[in-house]
Amino acid sequence: MRFAKALLIVAMIWTPMMAVATAAGNGDIKLGYIVLDETGNLSIDRATFNDYEGASLSLENFRYDFKNSMLLRANLRNMTMNNRNLTADIGKAGLFSLKLSHNQFRRIYDFHGGSTTRRHNEGVSLTFHPVRYIELFGGGSNMGRTGSTTDLFSPSPVGDRVDVDYKQYFYNGGARITYRGMMVASEFRGNRFRDNLNVNRDQDRTEGRLTATVPVPRYDWIVLQGGFRHFATKYTKTDFTISSNRGWGAAALALPKNFSLKYYVMIDRTSSDSDYTATDNLVHALYAGFTNLRYGGVTIGYQHDLNDQYLREYQGNSFHGSGWFKPVPRAELRAEYGNRAEDVKEGVRLVGNEDLNRFRLSSKYRYADIGNIAVKYEGKVRKNDDIGSKITLNRATIDCGVTLKKYATLTAGYSYGKGDYENSASNFKFTDHLLYGDATSREYRGLTVSAGATYYRSKRDLNVESFNVRCSAAFRFYDDMRFEAIYNVHNFDDFLVRDEYYTANIVEINLIKGLSF
Amino acid sequence: MSKQGSARVSRTLLLLFLLFAVLPLAAASPPYSRDDMISKSGACLECHQDAADNLKGSTHQLTMVDDKMAKVIVGCIGCHPGWEKHLEDPTKENIVVPANLTLAKQGQICSGCHLNDHQATMLTTDPHGRAQLACTSCHTVHGNKARSLVKDDKDDFCGACHTDVVAQFKSRSAHPLVTDNIRCSSCHFPDDRKDAALARGIDWTCQNCHSEYSGPHAFEHPVTETYSFNGGGCTECHDPHGSPNDRLLAQPGNGVCLQCHGIPPAHRTAHSGLGAKVACVNCHTDIHGSDDNGKLLDPQLNTKFFADCYQSGCHDKVR
């Protein structure tokens, strides 16, 4: 496996280097060093889980246009580090594309960082057009995770460690035929999960799907779609299998005067080796819309669905309404409301009947050539009288971006979130405040500076505070060389839990050589 | 499955059959020939050389100007219907600019070349399409060299509109979006018409990375396999975008369990008042599914810290 990884890295480096030797392109080669100074509990600030100290080498935003219209792109970040994140693709529109990727992520679970897991993911995907209207595609990925986690709810003061060591292989292949608005596609997907510590968890998943889209001849304002999918998951140790068959169809009608009508239907039967776990799902949905491109649009819809298994049957009825309005061309107001009611028709289910409501309001205003400001408010209410629970979530955000062409680019935002969870025995309430802002100066005599901060505060039943202050300076010299220094401070405090504190000072120095040839 | 349910299934299958029966009838008009695309688009450049310039280096660069070895022929007339009239009378009213069209009409133009599950779904079931957003709401063609021609090729491209979701990713626990180990499209991709949130379906989205928690199990926690079209499954307990609690849990402690479960009376006394001192999952460890018992209890419970669970006779029948 190490050989395969090394081969992937060498291929990713070698390919662009060959391009450099033979023709033109652009990108940045970055040589850097990161200094990490951490104190406190290493397991509580997710933003620094994947940071490592040491020298790094990166090739960023590389792009090379071949004369025969082939295109090569690469983003090879931190090639020498354990948090490397590499992507590269090469292709020619209408002929082929090949994409490669690899990345690693570390998650820390205990105070001193002794309990960690590392996840790696390698992927490849390929498309090929033997003729213009046919595309063959396929690919695969290999993902693995090793290390140990800590049981979140362990009564032991130091927590119980749980070892992790598994791999997951994914592969797919298929064909797609497209011709002037018509498409027929089929695909096969497979997934193998292998747990090196517990073979009882090993499983294989397979999926086959066929989809089609076609405008009706001579009535191309009507588009029909449909498909079928078979999905199966098999527990390899016991051969226990769950499988699902699903068919669906849809029709979209672009009516005169910018009215539209959409309908879709889905049917799904999921069953296991044991007959009693068979579950049927059936959905009908209908949406009608109207658009006036200058002033706005509106959509209303209704969905009826049914979930039927041997223990019980419930039906859901959902209503949807949304619209947008432009009082002036630069301003936009949007609103959306959705309601869903689930009623148990036969038998019983643990959560009984349920009502869900959701709404969103947003507005956006764009200043001419300067920037924009957006305000958004979202609310969700989930209520269940049968078990005495009610969940209310509200979130409001203000986000603005300003570009002062002569001096700087500014972005800033504030988000307020409020959650209230109630049930028959207890409740949980929180209020989140998130404030963030960044400013980047325009380049002046080769010098660019930037500064920013993010502040997060969670209160009521929680008492958490965290912030990140960042600043950087970059100096350009010899036209294509750049020196960059970045300083980041991360801080986290949970004032209700002992040992939940963390501070990190991270300094990153980079020397960047711009490629242009 | 009741008889009533079977009848519904039969009716739906019949409807699907009728729907598919018309598919083979489809036949659309052929695209422009290579010669037409090149020669007739060439006339546009007499006035619109700037358009050719700003397409240079993008995937839509004009074949007759910059991309003579291209496999796909790109010309002005492919995207701008009405060009015949415009050539005779070159006014703005006589040429179609896709950005000024509704989704359905933009779809007719763009899908002439671009048609996979993403574009197909946009026309029918995708919530973006339902909200009257069109191709050009997210993509621009002229003067854009970004991947997939998205308007702003930043990692948080989706965040330009979904600011509330961006905020959630800055909560105490969140998926590693900031480090680019995952992207929005890792979970949200409109190739499956299963649920309203565009996710690939609970059987793929979460299992793609977290198979260790997925079934099938001999004893499932029913919530993990709600074959529902409206969420359910993992998201009943975890907030995938971000949460103020560890491990993306919607609530701390036993709150997640109490969303659906009451506290059995015996637990209130025998376990020192559940909720205050003992977490449900201390004993019900196999909360994602068990191969040992229907109560999802730790199979090793009797050898761990609660040695008397089985011996005392309270739980000897749950195995």
C-alpha cells in the first residue's frame, strides 16, 4: 500500500514537471515551514486536529493547457506532511478525463493526543468518450482508518479507548448516452468494508441503477425522466442481506408565460432475508411554479408519501411554498415555508405522529461594483405530542462583502443560533453567537497584508468560548517570487467542564515561486 | 405490507410503465454540424471579438479561434438561438442570451451538450430548480476559467447562498470542510431523488465514510434504517453540518435518546436517576445496531463495570 501511495505522489509530481519541460502553464510551488505551539486539551479544537509541525512542499493551482486542447490541473498541498491533500486531473473535453486524489485526516480524542485516528482516502475516476454521444465512466477509492478513539460517554475519568482499524473499497463503472437533451445512463457501484479487528462487521454493498431523461418529440417543453435502482448490503460473516428496489419517474412541463409544472413519483421496497422487515415507500409530489425574471417567482407544492412495514404504516403530507421577489434589480428577497405531518395509520411507532415546520427568509442587496450584504433567517420546529417532545431551532445570519478596489477587500458576518430541545424528562437549550471578519489589502509595492478573526460563543446550558485570530503578510519580489508569513491563534474554553481548554499558536512561513511558461 | 398497500404499489408500477413506454419514442433534432458551427459563428466575431477573447482558456473557448484541435466543437450559435435574425438585424431583442431565460429554457440550451444526472435532476426534482434558480445562477460561461464554470471557485462556493450552513460548520464539532478533506458535494449531489436535502440517500451518504456504524445488524436500532424520503437515519441524532456538542450530536448526554424514548421507571431508581449520572449508552453501547441483543446492550456488560446486570436477574431475559 505504501508503494501505491508513493507511486501516486510521484505520478502527481512527475506529470506536471513533464509539462513544465515541454510547454506552457502556470501555478505556484510553495516551500514552507510550520511551527506549532499547543497547550491544553488537544481533543477539543477540531480546526487544528490535522495540523503538523515541519517542512512542507506544495504545488498549488497548477494549470497547463496543451496545444491539442488537453488540460492538466493539480493542487498538491503539503506533499511532505501527514496532512497531505493531493488532487490532479488531466483531460480533453469531449474525449477523456482522469482524476486522482489522496488526502489524510487526523482526529484527536484525548487530552494529550495519545488517542487518535488517521483516515486516508485515495481515489481515481476516469471518463472516456469513444464517440461524442457516449461516455464511459468508472473509478474507485480506497479509504482506511486506523488508531483509537475514546468512548464519549465512558464513566471512567480517563475514558475507554476503542481501537479502530478498517478499510473500505469503492468502485463504480457505467455508461451514459446523451443526445440533444436525451440521456440514458447505467451504473454499477460496489463497496467492500473490511474491519481488521472484528470480522463480524465486514460487509459488501452493491448497487445497479438505470436512469433516463428525454424531452417528448415535438413537445420539447415536456421532459420525462425515470429510473430504476437495485441496492443490496450483505453481511459477509452471516450472509444476512438487506436489499432495496426502487423505481421513480418525473415529468417537467415548461408551460406558456413562464409557468411550470413538475410531478414525480417514487416507489421503493426494502426487504431483508427475514420477510418481516420488508418496508415499502411510496411518494407522489407535485409542484407548480411561475417566474418573472425581472420581478420574481413563486412555487407551491404538495407531497404525499407512505411508509408501510409489517408493524405499522404511516403517511406523510407535506406542503411547500417558496418565492423570490426583486423590488429593484440589485435587491432580492426570498422566502420558503414547508410543513410536514406524519400520521400513523396502522399499528404503532415509537414516536407516534409528528409535525415538522420549517421556514427561511433571506434578503440580499448588491452594491454596484462594491459588494453585497445578505440577511438570512431560518427556523425549524419539530413537535411530537405523543412523546412530549418539541425541538425549536432558529438561526439568523448577516453576511457582507465589500471590495474597495483602491484599498482592500473586506468580508464580515454574524450568525446567531438558538436551539431549544424539550422532552418529557429534560430539556437542553443553547444560544450560539458567531462573529467573523477578514480584511485583505490591495498589493502595494509588492506587499499584501491581511487580518481576520472568528469568535464563537455558546451559552445557556453550554458555556463555551472559542476564537481564532489570524494575520498574514506576503511580499512579492523578482516578479514571480513571494514570501509569506501567516500567524494563527486558536483558543477554546469550556467553562463547565474541567480540562476543556486549549490554546495554539501556529506560525507558517512560505516561500512561493510562481510558475508561468 | 397490507392489501391496500399492494394496490398502491401496483398502481404506481403501472404509472411508471406508462411513463417509460413513451421514452423510446423520443427523437430530437440533430445538433449543428461542425462546418455550420464554425462558419456561421465566425460572423459573430465581426462585432463580438471581446466575447471570443473572454472565452479563451476556458472549456468554452471557440473552436474556430482558439481550439482547432478540440474534440467538441464550440461556437456562438450553439448557445445563442435567434442568431439568424440577429445577423440581419443586430439588435438585443433579436438574440437569445441564456442568462435571461428561465431554468426550463436554459435547460433546453445547456442540455444540448451537458446532460448527466446533475443537469437532468435540475429540470425536475432538484430544490434549486424548484426555487426558480437556473444554470446561470451558479455557472457563468464568459470570462470564467473556474472548474465546472462555477461563479466563484472557492471551497465555500455553496456558502455564498447558504450562509447559515457555513456558520454551522464553525460550531464546536463539524465535518472537516475547512481542511478540504470533504466538500459539500461529498454528501450533496443531486443524483438520487430520495430526499429533499439532495443527499445521496442515507444508505450511501454517511456509509461512504462511516461504514463501521452501518448495518445490516441482527438487531437494528430502528432509527438508523428509517427508509424514509425525508431525512431520518443518522441525522436524527447527529447534526451533520455542525453542532455545539461533541461528535456532532444534536444534544449532549441522554438528550438525544430522550427525543424518542421515555425513561423506564426502573431506570429512575435502579440506576441512580438516569440522566443525572448515568448515560444510556454506558449500557446500550451498540446504539448503531447490535448482533447480540435487541436492547442494543453491551455484550460484555456483565464483565465490565456493571457486573451484576445479568446475574441479579434484572436483565437476564434481554439477551
